[in-house]
Amino acid sequence: MGDIAESFPSDMGDLRDAADHLIPLKLEPQICFYGRGDRLAVENSPETPCLRLNRGHLRHWLATKIPVQWNKRLCRVEEDGSRVIAHFEDGTTASGDILVGADGVKSVGE
């Protein structure tokens, strides 16, 4: 897992224990990609750290101590000095130091 674990607060718990899609099996994750006639494959090791995570469990882990409100539709973003304010269709707002857009592959484009 390398440096990624050091990027999160220690009170979030272990990422692998929380979201590994192989649990309860005691197997190391493997990933293989094929493209343009090439094959790239790795198995988790100190030289090639990798994780294969359950998406729902990962989202739950990432939301630790964050009051997530699902199914909001963003209308506009306002910057006020060092703050960012997100305005939503339902009339609510949220503000913070950073705004991350992560609506995924099923995003509704306009």
C-alpha cells in the first residue's frame, strides 16, 4: 500500500481491512491489463504494491467522519477568497477549502 496509507488519518482504520474485495480470503491482489498487444500484470508485493477494493466499501471508508449527502445536483460554484461555495438545485449550499468533483462514469452531461 505504500505511501497512500500515510495520506489518511490513523483513526480511519486500515484500508485493506475495510475495503479489500478478496476478504475473507487470504490472497494477495493481482491486476492484469491488456492493450495494444501488450500485457501488464502485477501481484501485490513490496516492489509492486497494489490493492483491489470493493467500490462500496471504499466509498464508506473514504467517508469516515465526513457527513456525505448523496444525490445532490450542483448548479454553480462560487469562490470567496480561500473558500469554495457549492450551490445545489435544492437550494442548499456547502463550503470548504477544496471542491472535488467525483460523480463517476455515470455522470449526466449537459
